[in-house]
Amino acid sequence: MVLLMNNEVPSADRRKILLVGAEQSVQGLISTFLLTMGWTCTAVQNKEEVPAILQRKVFDAVVIDLGRSEAEAERAILAIEQMRPSLVGRILALNSLGADRQMLELMERHDLIQLSQERLLPHLWATLEERVTFPRFRELAPRAMPVARLIFDSLRQPLSAGVRTLSGARQLAYQHQRTIIDLSIDVGQESGRMRLTGQVLAHANKGSTADLSVVLVNGGGTLTRTTTNQYGEFHIEHEVPENLSLEIRLGEQAWVLVPLAKMDSSDTQVLSWPNRT
């Protein structure tokens, strides 16, 4: 059964949240609170209903009560991640029955945010503000270090005689301190999806480039994430919304932000900053 709860806020201004598997009392508490804050809430009791509701509706965040069954909870989480990659990093977990070792490992595997039972509403609202209303990379932008150097862009290269346009993948290379970031960006003509292949290269073999976090983000938050292989290589395929950027973790104390250029524009830059949390 799907319960829809709305308030008087104009629909264009409402954020949307999906509540999954929560007890009626908790469901009522969360939905009433969020409705007063201008959100629209959709609640499903059965986790097996998640794929069907995701096919019909788009959400800004999900709150899921993990319940007793790890397998059932993980199926629902995998459906969310696969069907709506933009919700990665915006799945909030409740443990109304307590969290055993398996549930804690599940939350760690999927980067779930555990909500405090004692301070449920304040913690919920603070998390939604951080992850949805004011995504973390927006907050960090004012602290950005100087712009790193774009050292190569195939779109800027002179074309051969008789060639009017550049076809194929766009090649980009950036340098940040001792690190080189090579990118190849292509958009499928039929699918319209972006295919991004990259490699992080340490200058003069300084530092490892394996297992670095690579996060694709836009103005709405995290879209998808991956990690580099032993050679510093990574691959991402995704739809092409506006304002795409990559966040790449170069070490314990530093990330680099790579705003991705549009395929028909050479306007791009790299911002970096230390001590990201």
C-alpha cells in the first residue's frame, strides 16, 4: 500500500522523500514533520514495492527502516542505487530493531547514513540540509584552492585541412601539483549517455593512484561513484545533466574537483582543496 501525504506548499517547490518499511508511528512522526517543512512524503511498508514506486516517481532522498532481514533490505537498497543513482549518499537508515554486525556491514557497504533514534527529527533535518538542500561540494567551494592547470583539450587543437568539426571522444588532461588527470568523454549518439574514461597518474611515480574515490556530482548532489584500479584507471557511464563535475580523492588530506566541460565548449577548470570531511 502506498500512502501519499501532501501539504499546501506549491508542488514545484517541494522536495520529495521516500519512506520505506517504517513503523506507523515513526512514519507518521517523520511525514508530519517534513510536511511542515515543505516536503512531499511517499511511504511504502513493503520493501518489495521499492522498484515499482521508483519507476513512477523521482525522489530527493530515502529513509529506510532496515528491519530484520539483511537480504530484503539489501535488495531494496540495490534497487534504489541502480534505478536512481542520484540517491547514492542520500539513503538514510533506521534501525528500529537494533543494528547487529551484519546490518552495520550493510550500512558500510552502501554508505548509508544511520539516523539517531534519540534525536531522530533534528538528525534527519540536518542530514537532509547537508545532502539535499546544500550538497557538501557546494559548501566546500568557497574554500577552494587556486585553479589547477588545464594542460590539454582536444577541442582547442587546430583541425586538419578540410575538417570542420571534431568527432569522437573529447580528450582532456589536467595537472594538480604532482598529479596528472587524463579524461576521455564521449556521448553516445543513440543512448545519449555520457561515457567517461579516466586515469590518475602520479608525477614521477610519487604516491599510489590505486583505490582512489571518484564521485560524479551535479548541482543536485552525488550521481554515482567508483574507485580507481591498480593503474589509476576508472570508468563512469551516466546520463548527461547540467553542471557535471568529478570529485577525486588524491589522498587522506586532499580532494580535487574537476568541473566537466560540455562537449561543445572548452570552458572548464579544476578546483582543489585540502582537509575535506
